[in-house]
Amino acid sequence: MPRSIDYNKRLLKQLRDPDEAAAYLNAVLAEGDLKLFIKALGKIAEARGGMTQLAEKTRVSRMGLYKVFSDRGNPGFATVESILSAFNLRFSIQPGKAPAR
């Protein structure tokens, strides 16, 4: 019988790849839930070395990052942009689909 694969370990391994991380964040954004997006950023941080490494790249304290990724986190755009930049990712705006008439 095949062994089961730990979903979290597999996800963390995939999120090390910038293309996979970008696809993951785009899928989460499509859900329209900002809290879920912040949680997804936290997952990528975990995959890419944790809060200490991210703190060094963003110049946001580790404690500040833990607050950002907490259930009560409400980071500003500049903070999110800084985190994305540390992951070598960026926001991109695309036109939406016109509503059906």
C-alpha cells in the first residue's frame, strides 16, 4: 500500500518555486478573500526559510511579520508589496471579464 503524502510538506516544497508561488497566490486572489491571501503569503514565507529570513529581506521585524500573518493581521499595501518583492513576485492588474448581458 502506498504511503500517504503529507499535504503541507508537498505544498511547502512546491511554493519554493516562484511560478508555483505565483499560481498559488493568483488562485487565492480569485477567491476574493484578503485574509486567505495573507495566510497564503505566510505559507510562502514558511516555504522560503521562515520569518527570520523574510524579516531580513523586508526590514519588518519578525514579530511584526507574525502579526501580519496572524488571524488579526491587517497589513498595509506597502507591507504586502515588500513581502511580495522579497519572494521575487509582484502585483499585476488585469482587466476583468465584462458581466454577461
